[in-house]
Amino acid sequence: MARPCRCRRIRCNPDTNYFKPRGIPLDMLEEVNLTLDELEAVRLADLEEMYQEDAAKKMNISRQTFGNIINSAHKKIADVLLNAKALKIEGGTIQRVD
């Protein structure tokens, strides 16, 4: 039996939650969903340049879980950029903190 998903702390609150390639109608695009915890992991690791151990503590998760989340996020973002797909940001097991 799988272990229950632990609530992840996030601080980011994106102004927009949808991105798509310019000039391609939305109904012609495949959509990829990036969860809010994946966005937070990208923010901490790539924008803030934090080490995974420190970023994991901020999100209240293990380093291994953080690594899994960031790998998933990077794969989704690469897929969106390289294959001209739409990116929707929503969902995830999260707890917003200020």
C-alpha cells in the first residue's frame, strides 16, 4: 500500500496559471498540468538556486521527494517547450504559507 501524500508548503502564488505557444489555437494544443508544488520546487531550485536539502526543508518534505518533484517538473517543462504544448498550473497537495 502506498504511503499517503504529505502536504507540501509553498510560498509562490503565480499571477497567471496558463501558458501556450503564440499563434496556435488552444483547441489544437495538448495540455500539460504542472502542479503548484512542482512550480514551487522549480522556483526554489532554479530561481532561488537553493540546494535540494534546504529546499526540501522549506517545503516540509524529504530530499528524495523534492528530487522526484523537481525531476517531474523539469520533464513537463521540457515537454511543453520542445513539443509546443500548453502548460496549465494548478493542483497538488499543498499548504500556502507566507
